[in-house]
Amino acid sequence: MPSLGADMEHGKLVEWLVKPGDYVRRGDLVAVVDTDKTIMDVESFQEGVVTELLVGIGETVPVGTPLARITQTPAETATPAHAAPVAKTTAKAGLSKAAAPIPAAREAVEPHPKEAASIAPPIRHLAHRLGVETVKIHGTGRGGAITRADVEQAVAAPSRNRVRSSPRARRLAAELGVELAAISGTGPQGAITEADVNRAEAPAPESPSPSTQATPKPASEEPAAGKLSDAGERVASLRRAIGALMSRSKKSIPHYYLSATLDLRAAVDWMQSVNAERPVAARLVPSALLLKAAALAAREVPEVNGFYDDDGFRPSDSVHLGVAVALRQGGLVAPAIHDADTLPVETLMEKLRDLVSRARSGRLQRAEMADPTLTVTNLGDLGVESVYGVIYPPQVAMVGFGRVMEQPWAQNGMLGVRHAVIATLSADHRVSDGMRGARYLARIEELLQKPEEL
């Protein structure tokens, strides 16, 4: 179980994207994990053959618990003696229950060689998301392997027996006793989504007869009550996690705060001229310019970009900009846009949209949560004029942006109206001081005066 954030202590395995016998490469997605904050994809850290799944779906285990065993060659998969050391090691950490291989995994440790090569994990993941059963697909790849084209063709092919649905929708429908065939899907190509199942679980009543009204149905109400209870518990758990981390931050980090009003006249004028030549979907927003300027300034003022741990301050050579994203169920996460200082503004805008979408749908990846070097929060779209954030340990600073608004502006004895935004900095006094913090904010404004160079 990898650490998906500084405050993560345990995680719940929601879904396996591989099975014993699959060959995985470094970076392939292998599992879906639910933390106190959000649901994230977990990638493989090494290349080889999956021989055992050590944690079952639904189990909650501490960070560091082995989730699966991956060997370098298929020949190693048939050695049962390998199971004992892992179980023994994890038992010492109090994880013996989580580390015990699940029965289905143990039975499948020695798969048929042809099965192991039939479908690669990325293709299996695609089929899983589209609700396609791979056992019913005829592979056209080398050695009968199922390809991406095979999965896409299976999605497009009509079928009377298959109901297109997402894995979470199928799991939720099974838990609530809802028949998928009776649900009208709203997902891609009519696929049934989790939201469709939730709506179908509590349909509007149809003028029941007196005898029907008199018959209580407590059983049908239990799933809904359980679902509401689970949702409430999840929000409460998320709030506890955020509260604990912020308390730790305020106790251990000597914060100092600065603010400055930034002149955005040049940035807004340039953005409007560029957007006039673009389709609506490709237009820029002020947030993209603010993020790029914050990332570039952090490269020049390294005291705000890095980590503080037991060995002191470790400046980062890269700027992985964490972006605070509010979740629909409440709370927030701050996944990272990697190497934000090197990205063109257009690419940064695309990555921002993608990151927000995946954060709210629970499809973040481990690396996006594990290594932000500086976090930015922006509440301008909610009308907030300024925001002073709490530093996210082990980072050493947080930048805040408020609402972009028109303000009266005096310059050279003349009064006019300009677009402006209030920028704030919360920084760690163990690493920097007011002079360096002020330099950082001033550098952001300087960069915004030449937006075409961002």
C-alpha cells in the first residue's frame, strides 16, 4: 500500500485491475485504492508477472502493506515457499490478516501460459471501465492476445445479453439488489454509471393502491439508509483526516503570512485577444496564467518550493504544483501538476481541466498525490477576495489567489480601472522570511506583466 499523501496512514482496496498470471510493466495501473480523501489508481513499481494478490477487495490495510507479489519470471511463480517470508514479515507489523493471500489468488498462482499473455493490464483496465467482459472477446493480436481495437469493437457491437456498465455501477447494483437491465444508462454510448444506479435505487412511487400503501417495506429502505450512512461516514472521515493534518501543520510549522494586490491589466488583455481566436473549449482562464506565474516564480525563489523533514529543508529541483480541488461530497484534495514551470500555458490549462475532472470522479494516480512541492489554492470562482491557506506538510509554503475583479487604480497621478487579484503567501519561517516571501509575490506580478512569455 503506497503512501498517497503525507497524512495517509491506511487505505482500502476497492478494485483489482490485474489478476494472477498477468504481465505488468512499471507504471501499469494495477489497483484502485480508497483513502480518507479520495479514490486513486495505484501503479506497479516494477515489471514482472503477478503471482499472488495478497489483499482482498474491501480490506483496509496500513501504508506499507504488500498488496501483491510480482516476480521477474514465470518460473518463480510456482515456488510456494516464497509465500511464507512475506506473510511473516507483514505479521510483525500487525498486518497478518491483510497479508494472507486470498483463496482465489492462491488457486490462480499457476495460470495457463496462454491465459497470462491473453490481455495486457492497460487493455484489461480499458475493458473494465467500458463494462466489457474480456472472456467473451476474440483476440486478434499475436497469439490470440486481446488488443485495444478488439475492446473498442466489442463496445460498439450490439449485444442482447450484455448490459454496458461501469465496474462500480455493477458492484453497487449487486449491493442494492438493482437489476441493471432495467436502468437507462447516461454514460458513454449508453453505459450505466454509478449515478444511474443510485437514481434507480429509489424510484418515484406510482400511485399505489390502498393495499400496497398499507404494506410496509422496510427491507427496501435499508439499502438507501445504508448508503446515506456510508456517505456520511466518508465525509466525516475526510473531515477528520483534514483536521488532523491541519492541526499538525499549525502546531509544528511557524507560519508567516503576506499579501499583495497584483495588476492583471496586461495579462487579461493578452488573454482576451488570444481567446478571441480560439474555440470556446480551448480558451484560457486567468487561473492558468496565475498558476504558470506561481510555478516560474517558485523556480527563482527556491525557499518556497520543497520539503522540510527531520534532516531540514530539501529544496526541489522540479516544481510540482499542487492544486487544491474541492470535492463534491465535501472536503478537498491537492493533486500535482508535474513540472508546471516547464509547461506552455495551453498545456497547463488542459492538465488543470483533466486533473479537476479526475479528482472529482476519484480517478487520481498515486504520483499526483505523493509529491507536490508547492500548493496553490484559488477561491476566486466563489467570490472570495483573498484566502490565507494552511501549509500542507512536509511542504513549506502555500499560495492563495482570490477573485479577479476590476478595481480603481491610481498611477502617475491618474485614476483608472484595472483587473487585479489579491495573492497571498503562507510560508514556513524555518526556511524563509518576509523578505524572500515578498520577493516571491513581487516576481509573480513581474511575470504577469509579460503574459506572452509565460
